[in-house]
Amino acid sequence: MLNRSLSYLESLSLTKRQLIKRVFISLIELPIISGIYYRAYYILIRRKASQGLTKLDIETYNVCNLRCVMCPYPDMTREKVLMSMELFKKVIDDATTNRIKGVCLNFYNEPLLDPLLFERINYAKSKGLNVMFNSNGCLLTEEKTNALLDSGLDSISFSFDAATKETYEKTRVGGDFEKTKSNIIELIKERNGRGLGKPSVAVYFVAQKDNYQEISKFKSFWKEFADEVHIGWVDARRTEGLLPEDLKLKKSRHIYPCRSIFQRMVVMSNGKVALCCVDYDGSTVLGDLNEQTINEVWNSNNIKKLRELHLNGQGDKMNLCKGTNCGAIYKEGAYNWWIK
């Protein structure tokens, strides 16, 4: 049975790390091992959960130019808002006070649509923060490439998801395969030509039923250009019809705490704090940084109660977490607290 599962997974061109994870999860689901592992793992979880906030996700402008099949952005109903520079500086200054080391300029947005993007990067870098963002790469131009390289940005990740034009444009609706590929390569070449060490460039492939056959070809191409090439499976936000049947998320024997709500804060473009990256419409608001400090929100009674539910193995009592809406309390939660 295990050999058959391994053969299937290998046929999907998963990385060695992903194969190890899946075998590991299969083992800790065995009845006796499951209980022992769960008790031992919780020692680590409680220690790391007490370390507090380490990173901010700041969505500066909640708009995107694509309609990707695996993303719930098209379903988002909240008002499109450009975060003011005044609010952004307040959040960054507050982050510095709280000794937060890094910010990611993403939630449900394409950062290159933000007219204040480079000013924001410059300000965050002036405060000593590590700054990165994820992009689809479609809107890169020579001018924006130069601005990015001049900004001090530490890292950028491009989601590309295909090795062929047909698959790319079917998956990333509204994108141009050849143009976007060229945009990313030109950024890397210009960086290297200037002798710069950053931004580091990663290229991501979100695997799903219609594109996983292209994983090997994708890796082979991009390893010649990018600093990192990552392969991941489509997550729980929109899996209907996108995930091979054998890889659909199933409930595990135990419910694990979600690491995100113990270590990351998601700030929407209107300044309000969302529960996590799954909450694309901001249905669970934990606070408002227009009026509160990061510390006030992070230590509020509301979020403390949610963390207690997770630490008590009851994360599935929360609407956004229950059932199999999110893998963070099931399969992913079974190993991601080990990650540094």
C-alpha cells in the first residue's frame, strides 16, 4: 500500500521534501504512533507559540490584474482601498517598536499595481526591516525593474504555475505567458548584470490537476535563472475540481494548532486585521490599526480566545478552520511547527 502511494506521488514529480512530508504524515497517522507523536509535538508547539509575533503581511492595495483559477480573489466583495502612506508608516513604525523583523506586502493583491509601492519599500527598508512580496510578474516593465533593484527589496517570489503557454493562460487568466516569462528573466539578468545580491528571486508553481504534468519541465527551465524554484499543491481555499482525488485533504486523527495566528498578523488595505490568509473577505476582523497599535490587537481578548481554542485542539470550532476548509489544523499542522 505504502509502495503504491509512493509510486503515485513520484509520478506527480513531487520534490524529495514533499515526498518525505507525505510519507511522514502517513506514518504519524498510524494508531499507536499518532498518540505518542501528538503528545511529544505539543511540547514544541507550546514553546514556539509563546514566542509571539514575528512577521507582518501588509496588503497595501487590494486589487489584482489576474483571475487565477485557484485564487478566491474574484469572489472578494470588500471595498477596494489604497492604503494611505500615513497609515503604512504608522504600521511600519509600530512594527519596528515591536521588533518585528520582516514584512510581506501581500494578502489579496498584486503589489505592482500599487502606485506607492517603491516609496513603501524604501520607507520599510529605512527602518531596518526585511521586505519581500509575491507577484504574478505580468506588470514588470523596464522602469519598474529598475525601481525594484534600486529600492533595496530583499526578495521577490513570482507565481508562474506552468511550463507551456496553453496551461499558463488557462490557469492564470488574463496573463501573457511569453511576456511574463520574459519580464522575470529580464529582472534576474539586470540584477546579475549590476552585480547585486538582492532581491533574491524565487519562482513558484502551484500544482493542480491540469498542470502537474508540467512540473518537471517547469523545474528544469527555471533552475537556470531563479535562485529558488518551489513546487506546492493548491491549498484549501479553492480546491473544487483542481486537486487529484488521491491528494484531497482528509481529516487527520488529531487537530493541530495553526501556526499563523501565533506568529503572523495580516493587515488589510483598510487597516483592519484579518484572522489569516484564508480570510480573503475579512470576515473575522481582530482589530483596526487605524485606531489601535499592533500590540493592542495582538494581545486582545478576541485573539487570545482563538489561540486558546487552537492550543486545546479545538481549532475546528472556528468557521474559517472547521471541516477541511484549511489544512493548517490537519495535515500541514502535523509538521510545520518543526520548520524554523
